[in-house]
Amino acid sequence: MKPPHSWKTRLSFITRDRRWLATTAVMMMSAGYAVACAIVWQPGSTGENSLRHRLQEQLLELPATSENGDRELALWLHDVTNDMPALAEMLEMERPALNGYLASGRLWDMPVKAAIQKHAGPLDQQGLFHDYIVARLDDIQGEAGRAAWKRLEAAAARVPPAPLANEFLGYLLDAADMPMEALHAFQREAAMPDATHAREYALELAIDLEERAALREMLNSPLYQNEVAGWLETEAGVVLGDLLMQWRGIIRSQWQSSELHVSLIALLAALLWYSVFVRCGLREPWRWVRPLPALLLGVLSVWPTLLILHYQESNLGLTGEGGFPHDLIYYLLGVGLREELAKLLLFALLLPRLLKKRSGAAALLSGAFLGLGFALEENTGYYQSEGFGAAAARLLTANFMHAGWTALAGHALYEMVRTRFARAEHFLLTFVGVVVAHGLYDWVLVAGDSLPAIGDLSLISIFILALLAHRFFDQLGSLVRPSRSIVSLLCIFVLGTSLLIALSFIIEAFVMRDLLAVNAVGAGALGLAPIAVFYIRKFGEL
């Protein structure tokens, strides 16, 4: 069959050619992987044990990261020594021994003693760093460890105390499971103008211990007010029962944690599904702009979700600890209920406009856009904590599932209100079904191994995804017929997914400088091939 001669119809023909789409997709992903390899292998980079490389960079570049090199070095030492067995396993090296450090001045192969001499100041101040390392390496059990501990206590008890003495002592007390004593040590250190890390640790401990009086005192101090992180302000607001403080902390935390490259990938993933949902809707004026309020409400719905989370965990004691069935209850009544309820509360703000429009398709797609906004904001946290290997996985799973769940629940709510509660039973059944599906999906992926006798439950998550997709697209098909455009839905999905994976390769290479991390992105994407094929078949039918 020869393609038509009109450029529009020719382009339409090309974007529906599966062979061309497959070739282009492979070329895009291959180009992204090649660029990632070039980044990893460039001079000055390393592909071997990126963790060791990052630790060495942090140690050697202290003057470039802060004017307070001594305090940055103290925090680095705490981070490195706080969980040495796990670090040793990741570095594939034995845990440092006290004798080895005393002989070489190194922790693993990192020149710690030289860094102390460079950043710690006078000899007596350098002695505090040395004593802290000895106390940690000797596990505070040996003679050397006990002697180092006593010297730190003496330096911390001076008037005025030696800088960093109380901070080091607080780290040791916290490691020895003496949190109240550690809190007092950090509070004494926090009185010094440049003791930013001590103030942060003091706040964390006061929150964990629910020391309300100490929290109020710290938060009313100008020293803390200028530096408290948004997430700590949120946690403090939970302990103090201050709703305004919680809201303010959530907003500040979201702003402080934003990173350009993370936002770029999250926006690209959202744009792909945004384009799909717009194309599935009615062909009307401003159809690419009309969904933006719903998308924004979805982003905002993360905030009430976090408020409900803090209430559930702090006031109701609802957590995922304790094994089965406590973890399953947590994911059903905790994760599933709070997220779907928060999204539905924000969807209710759209009801006046939807009822005036009297369009079931608009209600269904408004819910989809709102759920997509929630996923857009949620994705940033996952990318920061799990790396960009999560980008493709969440594109094909969480992005659509949040959109699909909110679409079905929102449409049911719209129908209930439109019929003046004649369809209340349908709404309740739909909402409960969405909450159960959401909670069960998350439980299977996160905590499903709490039932080893049953075996692998991951297939349940695939079944839930497939069931949701069939339900959503079938309901959408009964309400509106997707318009035929020059660029096919299949083209949007295939090339958009390929671009996301290609960029994930490149950004992961920039961030990690490790070929293994880049390969992990590819392995994760390859494992999602069956889900991608499912979507490709679905879009091919539309």
C-alpha cells in the first residue's frame, strides 16, 4: 500500500506505522544510552564504586561547599561512621579498624586525618575530631574509646564549651540509644551561631521524643527560625497540633526539595499522559488548556494527603509495622484511603463546573487529570529517593493508576450529585473498590513478602493494573469517541516513553557517574516490556 501524498495524511500514515515507531523508539533509547556511557567514561569520572567516589569528593571539596569547613567535616564524619557495616558492604571493603586508622589516618582509602588538619583549626580542636573517630571505631567498649568519650565530655562541659564538642557528644549519645541526653547536648551546641546541623538534630530529637516544651522554645528562637527545614516544621506542627505550621512546612518542604532535573523528568512523564487524555477527550476549543486547573488541584491534593498521613500515624498509631495483617490494614485504611480521599476532596471543587456542563466524559477526564497531577508531584520524591530507574516504572504504573482511580471515583461522585444521590450506592461501591485496589496494589509491591508461604504476589499488581485500564478505557469509550488526529495515540505513547527512558539514562549518568546505575535503568525499563505491550495494544484499538 502506497502512502497518500498530502503531508498531513502522509504524517498520519507514518505515525501509525508500527515498524517505523519501533525503529525510532530503539534509536532514541540507544542514543540516550550512548550519551550516558560517554558521560560516565569521560575524564575525571568513574564507573567503579560510585559511592566511594562521592564520599571522596565530599571530603576533598569541603572548602568549596561551605565556609564552615570544620562543621561540614564533622557532619561528613558522622554520616560515614554512623552506619559503617552497611557502608562497608556497599563499598565492598572491610569495616575500618581503630589500629588501621591510627596507623594510616584513613577511613578505608579516604585521607581523613589530612582533612582534619586542613579544616579543624588548632591542635586542640583537631583532637575533638580524633576523639570522635576513636570512640566510634572502638565502639565505646575498649579503653581507647572510653578515654576518647571522657575527653569529649570534658570539652563539652567547659564554659564556654569547645566548638563541636557537644555536637560530637550528641552523635555518640544518640548512637548509644540515649536520645534525651543527646537532645541536651545538641541544644547546648545549637547556641553557637554557626551550629546549623546541631540545631537540625535537636529539632529532630525533640520531635521524636515529643518534647513539646523544648520544641516551642527552639521554634521561638531566632536562631532556629532562620534555618528550620520545611519538613521539620511540618513534623513539629504535628507534635504541637498546629495546623498552620503543618501547612507552612509542607509548602516550604516541597519548594526546598525541588530539583530541576527531577522536575524535568516528572513533567515529561505527566505531559505524555496529559497528551493521551486530551486526545481521548472531546474535540473542543482550548482542549489543551482546559484540564490545567484539574491538574493543579491534583498537585495540591498532595498537601491534605500529608496532613491525613500525620494524623493517622501520630493520633491513630496507624503504621505499616508489625507484619501481616497490620501492614495490609495500613495500606488499605492508611495509604489507599488517605490518597483517594484527598484527591476526591479536591475533585469536589470541580463539581459546580462539571454539573453545569453536564458531561460524563468531562467528569471522567477531569478526574484523570487531577490524579495525574497528584502523580506528578509524588513522582519527584520517588525519583530523588530511588533514582531515575523509577521513571519508566512509574510512567507505566503509578502515573496511569492515580489518574484511573481518581477518574472512576470522580465520575461516580459526579453521577451521585447529578442524580441527587440516586446513585449513592454506585459511588460508595466505586470508592471502596478504588481504595481497596489502591491499598492492595501498594501492599503487594511493598510488603507482600510478609507472607512467604504464599509465594510471589507481584502478579496481583499486574492484574489490578490491567483491570483498571480495561475499566477506565471501556467507560471512556462509552462516553466519548476519541477523535482522529494527525499524530496517533500510539505514536505519543511509544515515542514519549522512549524519550523518557533516554533522558533517564543521561540524567542518571550525570547524577551517579556509574555505569551500573545506568544499566539498572535499562534493566528496569526492559522488565516493564509486558506492561508497555499491553498499553500499545490498547492504544492501537483506540
